[in-house]
Amino acid sequence: MRNIKYIVVHCTATAQTASVESVKRYWKEKLNWKSPGYHYLVEPDGNIVQLLDEDKPSNGVAGYNSVSMNVCYTGGIDRNGKAVDNRTEEQKASLVFLLERLKEKYPRATIKGHRDFSPDLNGNGVIEPSEWIKSCPCFDAEKEYKNL
Ligand SMILES: [Zn+2]
């Protein structure tokens, strides 16, 4: 069993209509990844797809994958490719369900958004929007899930 320190929330940064297969194909063919980016993917209808065994590391956050469980929802950008929190109600409910289950299994893990792993460039102890490497998952996951 891996020592899970973080449960990291992501968005696919694709249209909400992107299929699980197209996301997997992108990792394999465009990025040449041997492992999926996330352990779980939540589709717009709330369906949860497991892409990888929890005991194997996925490609979610460079440098943290061995100690992370990566969870993702399909979406996160608008028609112009701009970051937006467009989670459906079904996705929100499934994310809470999934995160609660993972938190039960890995009680010492902290839930964070991908962007919370950006470097604190000005060293004030807060990862500010101007410091985000990317906006993924396009909402404040730390804050929204702090009571899980
Ligand atoms: Zn991400």
C-alpha cells in the first residue's frame, strides 16, 4: 500500500463532452504516458470511472505522484478555452462521494487542488492566483472540501 499524503482534484481542461476514451488516447499518444493521469474520472452525468488501481501512481502532479491519489472531473474550460468551474450538479455530488470514500480509506491525506501545488514565488505562505502554474481544477478545492 502506498503512503497517501494528498488527494488531488483536477479537471481535464477539455470540453465537457470529451469522452473517457479520448482523454486516455491523449495521454497515450500525445504525451506518451504509460500510466493514466488520474485514478478516477467523474463524467458530467456523475458516472465515476476508475482508470488505475489505487496502489499504482498516476501522472497527476509532477513530483508528488508516489504519495498522491488523483481525482478528476471532465470539463474545466469554456468554449474559448478559458478556465471555468463548469462542474455539473451530478459531478459535484460524485466528487464529494468519491472524496469522502478516499478520505475514509486514507484519513491522513489532505485534499488539495492541482493549482495548490504551484510554487509560492513571493514566499508569503499563500499560493496566489498570479502564482498558479495552471488553474486546474478551476475552483478552490482546499476550501470546498476542508470539512470532508
Ligand atoms: Zn490537474
